[in-house]
Amino acid sequence: MTAPPPAPGAAADPAPDPTVPLHQDASRARRDHPLALGVLGGIFGIAIALTMLRSPQGIVVSADPGYAPTALPLLLVPAALTILLTLLLPAGRGGSAVTVRRRHRATGESAGLIALVVGFALLAPVLPRPEDAVLLKFTMFLLLPVLVLVMVGRRRGPSVHIARPLVAPWVMLVPALALGVLSAVGPFSSGMPSSWPPLAVLIVAATATAITAGIGEEVLVRRLLQTRVEALVGPWTGILATSLLFGLMHLLSHGEGPLWASAAQVIALQGTTGIALGVIWNRWRRLWPCVLAHLLLNGLAVLLHLVGLPG
């Protein structure tokens, strides 16, 4: 895998706040290391190849009834198209680089956020009830990290500086719709279940998923973790590393077969989706397109079912 192009908007960064002490490297955005890019890109490439070799007839992405095997290349089209659209659309004015203000604290915060992701992935499958996992994710992905980082930031200042370019909302809407809609319905989607739970159960489950996955995962993985990893090790390294973690976070809930095959599948599918979401966040530093895409990806099929339209 060749090294990706320079991160969108990484060349420019507005003047830092003089009231916040800067790390000695904060005057410039961190550059990616070619070796790190090669290793991470190789992991994704190997995961995709292994999944295609193991399941040439396609993969079933859900245990719900009605899902048929779908060829992996088809499932990867929405993410690939989203990445292409995002890089081709205007980056806006002002740049989107993230730079370190306090390296030790940014490193510690990143480690703590990674621990939350890994901890949830290990704890959720052993909880006695599904609603326990919902409460756990809300606490670990939204409540705890946001409260802690806001309190620390108010007392000591932010550990990283985020530049936000000026860009028209419609520009960010296009890739968000492409990823969310194409992943949920149509020839590049995994299909829809043949049966649905009772209406009340479906609405409650969809709402909980929207809050904890559509919002919670984007806040934790993209806004909080990816931002810090980008500042520490480089933009594309940050995107790929956090997307790898995002994919593995789904290992016990979405994988199938032996552990190696499950890991390859979630890296190939959920991890690649994470790259698309990560590129959107990297280019424009607005969370709402990522949340919108994630909400559509998880909930558009449910919405179409509720209004009586075919998926």
C-alpha cells in the first residue's frame, strides 16, 4: 500500500492562543512516519485479503434473520467512495491541523481513551442483559471521558489545539449521506432483516443505538481519541490507528468464526468504515457529518421499515 496523500488542510493552522503554553513541537503539525503508515496500511490490506479468501461467497454482517452473504468488495464501496468524495470536495479556508500543546498529557489522555474502548469491548459481551451494555457504553464513551476532559481542560488548558476550516455545510453533507445511505440500503449494503421485533422494542433499541453508537462512538473515537493521536503521531497515522481500534472494538459483537478470521473481518469492514469517518473528521473538524453518517448507517433501514418503504 502506497503512502496516502497529505492530510487535507494540514498545511495551515491559525495562530495559537497565547494564554496557553505550547509544547516545543506545537508550531507545526506532526508528520506521519512512512513505516507506521506501511504497517497500518498492510494490516488493513491483509485483513481484506484474508476475509475475501476465507469467504469468497461473501460475509453475513448480522445474526438477525434474513441477511444473505454479500461480497466484501461491494460492502467496501461506500467507504471508498466517501473517502474519495471527501478528499475531492473543498477543504475550506484555514486548515484543519491538530497540534500538541502538552505532549505528556495528550499521551496520557490517549492511553486513557484507548483503555475505555478496549475495556468496553471486553466487558460488553459478558454482561447479563443487553441494556447493561447500553448503559456501560453511555458511561464509558460519553459521560466519563467528556466530564473528565472538560474538567481537566478548564483547569489546565487543552492538551491539543484543533484548527477548524471555514466550509459550507453542504460540502460536508455530501460524503456523510454517501456513507450512511449507501451502507444501509441498495446494492452496496448488507441488506435488511426478514423480520423485526415489536414496535416498542425496535424504537427503544434504535434510540439507544443512536445515542451510544451514532453519537457516543463518534465523540470518543473521532473527536477525542483520533484528534490526540493525530497530534502525537501524524494525521494519516492517527486515522488508520484509531480506525483499526474502531474495527477491533466490534470483534466480539460482529465477528464470526475463529479469532483470527473475526479480527480480519471487523478490520476489513468496520475498520474501513472507520477510515471513511476519520477522513471526514480530519478534513473539516466538524463532528456532525460523522454522527449523521453513523446514524444513517445504523438506523436508515429501521426508519424505512417504520415508514413502510422498502430498503
